Amino acid sequence: KAGVTQTPRYLIKTRGQQVTLSCSPISGHRSVSWYQQTPGQGLQFLFEYFSETQRNKGNFPGRFSGRQFSNSRSEMNVSTLELGDSALYLCASSLEGARGYTFGSGTRLTVV
Amino acid sequence: LAKTTQPISMDSYEGQEVNITCSHNNIATNDYITWYQQFPSQGPRFIIQGYKTKVTNEVASLFIPADRKSSTLSLPRVSLSDTAVYYCLVGGSNFGNEKLTFGTGTRLTIIP
């Protein structure tokens, strides 16, 4: 079966712009989580959605937001981009009731 | 979520068995222990998961002592392609409704 699909794979944006990243979970998975990975901070949890509702949120500023659609696809948005937002953004999906997560390959965002 | 402690890095020669230990002193009763593998610019990949004693699959074994305050991932006969970062996570008792907390991981380097 198809894995977790993240688009785009690479993205270059300018400071102050906004960006939207997309994640399509594995079919049947209704939980979608987002993570930011940087060399300095490692993997950090952004937020988790289930059935279009945000259930958990990490310690990121309000510039980071997300949403989930009825088909479980999810998007995350970062407004007013800063240089420090340059990172690999990872999406993971899970079956409710499961204890394992499947990650996508990520979107590499570079802010210049 | 229980905090985990792993060695920052390890080196091993091809063909040897590698054991990576993770400490999780505050593991909760319902928590599971999960290991992920990550290659550069890719998302973490599920390796193995267990609750107690020993679990084995086609790629690794997981040893968990009776007190569950630590666990050891064992990779038999490693090859160069096993060079990656390995993360130990504790949680999963809330069946997808939680924020995964990744530690620093262990950077494993396989030497030819």
C-alpha cells in the first residue's frame, strides 16, 4: 500500500513569506502528526490531528498552524517565515489504536 | 512521556552484532518501547516495538528487562547500509493520541 506522501519535497522561500506543506496519510489512518527536524534541536513535535481536530500541540509560536481535511489529508502553514524555520518537516500517520507511526520522507524547507 | 537516554554515537565493523541501549527510568505501566531508524533527509522508519522480555523480527531484536527501565536494540551482522541514527521512544499507551518525544538518538557508523 502507498506510504505517507509529503509534497513538495523541497522548497525555497524568502523571509517574511508564508508556506503551506501537504501530507497525505496512509489510507485508513486518521491520526496525522507533524514534526520539525533541525540539526540543532533534533526532532520536535509540532501538532497532531485526528478527525479534523487538533488533539495535541507542541511548543511552537502561533505562526505555525495546521489543519486536517475530511479525507485525513493534512496541511501545515508557516507564516512570516524566519531563517530559523529552515528545517526538514516530517509528517507521520497512525491508525487509531495502534502504537506505531509511519513517517513520510519530509519536506525540506529553506528560508533565505 | 518518559524521557529516554541513549549514547550519542557508536561505531562498529561490518558483520558484527551491535547493541544500542536506551534508559527510560520513568516508563509508565502502559507504555511501549519503540525503535526507529533514520537516514539523512528521510523520515524515521519503524524498526521494532516491545513491551517486555524479548521481541524479534526480520531485522532486529529488542531486549527489555523485567523492570522495563531500559531496553537494548540488537542488530545482527550489521552492514554499511545500517549506518543511520537510531531513536528509542517510549509511549504509545494512548493509542495515537499523544506527542512523540524524540531524544537525541544514537548515530551508528558502520566501518568497512
